[in-house]
Amino acid sequence: MAENITPTAAIPKSIGGAGQGVKIGVVLAFVLVISAGIVLLASRAVRDKEAGVLENQQKRFQLLTQGRTEVIASWLENLSHQGDRLIKSDLFRLYASEVDTYAGDLSNLFGAIHSDQAVEGDGMILADQLPLMENMLREFSTYAGFLNARILSRKGEAYIATDGHLPPMNEEQIALALAAIKENGPQYSTLRKTAQGLEMDVFVPVYPPDPVGGTDETTQGAVGALMMTRQVSGEITELLSNSPLAVKGEKTRLMQKTGPGYREITPWTLEGFVDVNFPIKVDEQGHIPFGIRPSIEDDDAQVFSLGVRIPGPAWWLVQEINYDDAMKPIVDFNRTVYIVAGLGILTALLIAGLAWWILTGVQSQRIAEQFRALATKIEEQKAFIDSINANIDEFIVLKDTQGKFTYVNDAFAKAAGRPKEELIGMDTAAVFGFDTAKRLETIDEVVIRENRKMTINEPIFIRSQRHQFQVSKSPYCGVDNTCQGIVEVYRDVTEFVAAQEKNKRLIKNAMEALGSTIEAADPYLGGHTKLLAGLSVEVAKVMNLSEMDIAEIETAANLSQIGKMFVPNEILTKPGRLTDEEMATMEEHVEHAYRILKDIDIAEGVLKAIYQMNERLDGSGYPKKLKEDEIIMLARILSVLNVFCAMIRPRAYRGAKDPAQALDILSSESSKFDSVVVKALAEVIKTPAAEKLLGAKE
């Protein structure tokens, strides 16, 4: 047995030996120090990135708002200067100066040209000149595009108007006219909504003529004011249009102070304004500092925003960006940093493990053997990959710019049933036929012209059997970047497409199962979802909706009751009619459904249809009181069908109605339900498909 024992000297010595516990401690300490350093560096990088992104966002907002503020200020200044053509006329200045010295009643003076009333003394001369001044004012107003204009005295009394009469002015208008005279500068009123749109008044001072010709407005006080009223809906809409520099989630809004509160100016809406429902805090300069706050449009949504006070009117230009969109670069950076940090820690662990491996006596020869084994494995894998490349099933061809084949692989030649040499110089039409070639070559010109890759999916018959291919086309360019042809890769996705269809069926079944689960919470809802989905699809078909719309309405119908899972069971199962408070709780199922589905990868049309299906054309529905065209067609269909399905099913407090009675009720409520949908439903319930659905209901 002694002969079989390996001599001790022949056994590789361990590098470890004495003090192994100390060495383990050193390795562990190394890993902990490196890991702690990586975590600290990652945290510092995250903080710096967040501060940098928010600082850059603030600078962007400052640049955007500064530019837009200057444009709006320039527009306001231009509005005020449009009156120069009139008020810098010596004739008009002289008349205003004479009126300023007139001691009589200006209302009598104005009334003299519209009645038989006589004016004596100096007023007679002014009254004689008044028609000329009135015509000049009217011509100016028409030429400059103002709705109307009037001239006011130093006391704020109007004595000339374009519309031939002098209706009383409100307190704001009088105060702004006096301010323009006192401060020798233009003043602007707050916007107001009229039948023609948004209007505002511009007040500019009128100065007396200089005694020696010309004017010196810096030394002479104003003797009156010109008030000009303009319709500004279109101009404000244009001023608020999206900037090319705006990014996703960014909005520019204009806000004005009205009384104690603030309102967003929205000339594109029917009301023209939207109330701001949260307190606005401004700094000492009157600006709204950059920070996180509710959105002006929706106080439930958080945004980063910055507001700048516009010189002149009580307006603020507010630039805001959705919180999630603003934080996305930070979130992405954080994810990357922590992944890198994790990899760094993992690397430290691997290094420590390698050190431990050496310290515990791993012999260099064994490591070399492992490397040799690894090299052998790599060579085997390389040979395996080469074998795959040589026998790949995808069709690969290269065509010149004329569409002629210059290269085909073995798989393509085999499918075409011709030798590779014979296929060279042929085109797609010679292999697959004219019609197929026409479909396959529809994007060739785009690939060559725009030098970019494109992919299409087309059916192709090979040996009388239909296959679905995904065809990728890429430009083939030379060293001078000139396109010399197209590389085409044909992938047979027939089985994949079939699997997709199967998945669609499975998803549909899952939707129906989910609908059944939802209905289990409400004893009166059993079968409602399936009936709603079936009839909605049939109505959509009668209305000639697209396949996409039909699929979306079916999905929406199956998910329409999902929000009721969050309604208290005692309300769902209450046998009698609900109180107003209980009804309000029940109506919250729409918001529950929206909250559940909005973050799921679901079509926008499905989400809108579910959210709006309880709205009514006359605005009496919920949750947003939408009217007419504000409600999408899919929601109108579900609105009619949901009520119809509910009426033909019994409740504890009433019996079920037959379909004809339900249709009569829906037809009589034409102000609430779309008559086109009701008419389509009337056609559907006569069909065998509807009879089958209604029979299953019973």
C-alpha cells in the first residue's frame, strides 16, 4: 500500500496555512469597505444628478418663460401703440385739451349731437366739432381692428364713443383710465368672456399739443385717455401655442388674478377661464418660484412649475411639467447607478472570492486546466454557432438597386426550388409572382432613399402552402456610404402568428372570466357583462365600426364593471333604491376602474369607453358631466347597451322589462342616449345572434 501513497512533497502546498482566520477577516473587511464606498458614491451621484436635473429644468423654464414673457409684453406694447395714429394727431390733442378746459357738463355736450338739445358758449364750438372727432375715432377703431373705442376726460368721464352712445363703465375701467392719465403710461384691463370671445381694454393717455408744435409728453400731463376694446382670443391662443423647445409633459399656461383668486385663461374653451382651486404664493417680485405644486388644470396632478409676472395686466405666465416626466431622467439615472453599484459590489465579491480561492491553496495548474477547458468549450461553441449559421432557416438575399438578386443563401434557394446560381440576376416577381412581388417591394424605394431599415409582414405561398413571413429590409452601403442594394431577411412567423391568435382567444376568455368574477360581487349583475359585451359587438358591427373599434368595445364591456369590486357590499346588495349618498358612493366605481386600468398596457379607446360609459348626451351623467361630442362613440354604445341590459333584468324593487319596452324607453330619452345607437340596437335584437344572447340571459 505504501507504493500507492502520493509523496507529501508531490502534493501542492496550500498558500493559506497559519493565520487563516485573520486572512478571512481581511478579505471580508475589504469587501465591506469597497461595498460601503460604492454605496456612498452611488448615493452622492444620485443626489447630484437630482439637483442637476432640477436645476436644468428650472433654467429651461426661466428661458422659456422669459422668451414668452417678452413676446407677450411686446404684443401688449404694440396694442397700446396702435392708438398713436389717433392720439398723436394735433387736431385730436387740441380737441382733448379744449374739452379738458370746458367747465360744463360733458354728458350734455355729447348729447347735443344726438338730440335737439342746444349747447351755449364754448360748448357750442365743441359740440360742432364732436361729429368730426367721433368719425375719426370710429375710422381709427375699424382700421386698427378694435371692437370699439372711446375718449375719456381727465376725470374719467367718456365724451366720445365709436358706437354712438356712452354706456356706463365699471369700476375697474374707470380706475385704469385714471391710472393711465396719472402715471402717463398704458394700462390693461383683466380679460373678460363675451359672446365673441375674450376681450380686454387698453387705456393710453392723451396729451395736449406743444405750444410751438409737436409734443413734450415728459413735461406735460395727460388731459384725457383713449380706451380701446379688442377681441384677443386668437392672439392669446397663438401666444400660448406649444414651443418647439417644449418636451414631453410640458405645458405653458396663462393665469390672471380675478378678485381674490386666480383663473387660467383658456380662450379655446367655451367658458374661456378655468378657476385655480389651490392657493397661489408669489415672491417679493410677484413671481411664482420654481417648485412642486398642483397643476393649474388639475389640482390632483403634481407638477414642477414656475410662474413669471407679466408687466402690465395682472397676468402670470406659468410653465409646468408633469412630475413623472420631470423625474424620469432621475429615475432612469438612479436605476443605472444602482445597477452599476450592484455590479461593483458583485465585482468586489468576485475579487474577494478569487483572493480567497488563492489563499485557500488553489493551484495555478488547476486554474490553467480550467482555462484550457474553457478554451475548448469556446471552440466547441464557436463550431456549434458556425454550424447554425451554415444551416440557418431564414431566407437571406441581397438585391441591387434594380431589384435583381446578387446573393441568396441555401434556405432561400431550397424554398424557391432552384439552384443558387440560377437565381442570381432574377427578381422577386420571377420567384414569387407579380402580385406578391408588388407587395414585398412597396417599401424598397423608401429603404434606399432614406437609408434606413424597415420591416413588413406579408403572406407568401411556397409550394402551394400559405406562410406568414416577417421581411426585414436593410440598405447595403459601400465605403462611400452610397446605397448599393438591399439586404432582405425572411423569417417564417406562421406558427408565431397562429400562437398570437390563440393568445388573443385566451385573453378574451380571461376577460370573460374576470367579468364573471366581478359579477360575483353583485347578485343582480350575473350575466350582465357577457350580455353587454355580446350585444355591444353586434351593435358595433351594424354601425360598420372598424375591427379595432369592435375589439376595443368588447374589451371595454368585459372590464366595465371592474370598479364595483371596490364598492361596499352592503350598497351593491341593497334590495331597495339607493339614497343620494349611497348613489354617490356607487358612482365612484368609474374612478376605481380608471385607477386600476390606467397603468395597465391597455388601449386608450378602451379606457375612455369605460370612463365615459355613464355619461349622457345632455350632461346629466357622471363622472365629468360630459355632453354631445365630448363623449366618444364607443362610450355612447356602452351607455345605451348598459342601460338596456339593466332594464331587461329584474331587480328587487322592480321586475324585468322585455326588450321592446326597454327600446321604447331608450328611444324616448333621445336627449340622453344616441339615437343612432338605439336604432342600431333595434336592428340587432331582431337578429339570430341577439336572440341567442337574450335567450342565454333568460
